[in-house]
Amino acid sequence: MTEAAIAAWNNYFVTIAQVSATLAGLLFVGLTISLGYVLSSAGYLNRAFVALFLQFEMLIIAIFGIVPGQPAWAVGGEFILTGLAILAGTSVFGYNFPEDPSAVLGSTGPRTVRRALAWLAMLLPVGAGVGLLIRWPLALYLLIPAEIACLYLSIGNTWVFAVEIPRRMSQTPK
């Protein structure tokens, strides 16, 4: 893949940067609404961290994608490092703050889906980076399912933090 081919994705990268920054802001609003509850339950900390860092990953990838004139190998290396760094960070955080099975949508099925989507969201940019290094012409298309996974997880968790936790808290007898 050439620098011109990467430049053709400029509008995609600009859009992803805008969406990622906006969704990260919405996640912070949702977390603020439920902060006391989130801090008292380690399981929600993991979900919040992963959701925020997936949006951070997409923002960083978008920024790397819009830097003009970078060689494809440099963009590929940046994508690889970003995906692996986010994977390492979220894995360490998840080890120290495991998800609580009693949390909203904390049963095995939803947790497995969230984990699989998060890994895809972090590893597909690594695959795109490798594809750029070997000049695979379809490499950047791997970013699309990664972004969809990030959006799914972040929107779902925004809903949990902004709506579901407050709703359940209001139903709990005081």
C-alpha cells in the first residue's frame, strides 16, 4: 500500500477521530453520573477502562492516519504499536480489576462477547499495520470491524453507566 492510498482514507480517519473523541466524552459523562457506584464495584472499573481506552486507540490510529506524508511502513508500525500497547494496558488493568459477574450484564455470555470484541478491536489494527508493512492493498479495511467493535462496546457501556446503573440504583430500597 502506498502513501497515496493511505491519504485516500483521510476522510475516514478524520471521522473516526471525531467520533472517538465524542464518544470518550460521553463515556466520561456516564461515568460521572454513576461514579460512586462504579468506584465501589471493581467490575465496572474494568469495563470503563476498556471502553475509554478503545476510543483512545481509535483516536490515536486516526491521528496517525491523517499525518500527511508518512511512509506506509511508518503508519503500519504505529498501528502495530498502538494496538499492542492498548492490549497490554487493558490486559494488565483487567487482571488487577476483574469484571464482577454480578454487575449489569456481567454474566458469562456478555462478558465473553465483550472480551472477544475488545480483543478484535485491539488486534485488527495490528493486522492492518502488518498489512501495511507487507503492502497488502486491503490492509486498512481491517480497521472498519475494529472501529465497529469499539463503538459497540463504548456505546453499550455508556448506556450502562448513564442509564442502567442509575435506573437500578433508583429501584434499590434505601
